[in-house]
Amino acid sequence: IQIFALLAGVAVARVLENYVKNIRLKWPNDVLVNEKKICGILLETINIPDHSFPVLIMGIGLNTKGCPNDYP
């Protein structure tokens, strides 16, 4: 399931590259700007009774507060 974390990280990075520079992904679930973590991605699978397949839950946390000089 880690591929989904990577895909989500790529999606976040592609959006952020319109606003900030020096973005990179840190395997398996972080997005960095200027080597500082700006986003974390968490994945979990759960089994729901009466379903024949697990469900993937994804959380994306984006740090929106910080020093303006950190994210030019």
C-alpha cells in the first residue's frame, strides 16, 4: 500500500510546485520544502464486516503555519 503514499506525495508536490520551490519527496510518506517537512501522509487499511475486501484510509497533513522564510 506504500505506493499509494508515494502517489499522494507526488500529487501534493505537483500542486505545491505552483507556489514554492525546492520540493522533494522523502520516502515513503513525507513532502519536504527546503529540506523541511511540510506534509505527511498516513495510510491504514481496515476490514469492514460484510465486505470482501479491505478499505484504504488515507490522511494528508499539510503544515500551513511556519516561518515565511522557510517556504519562499
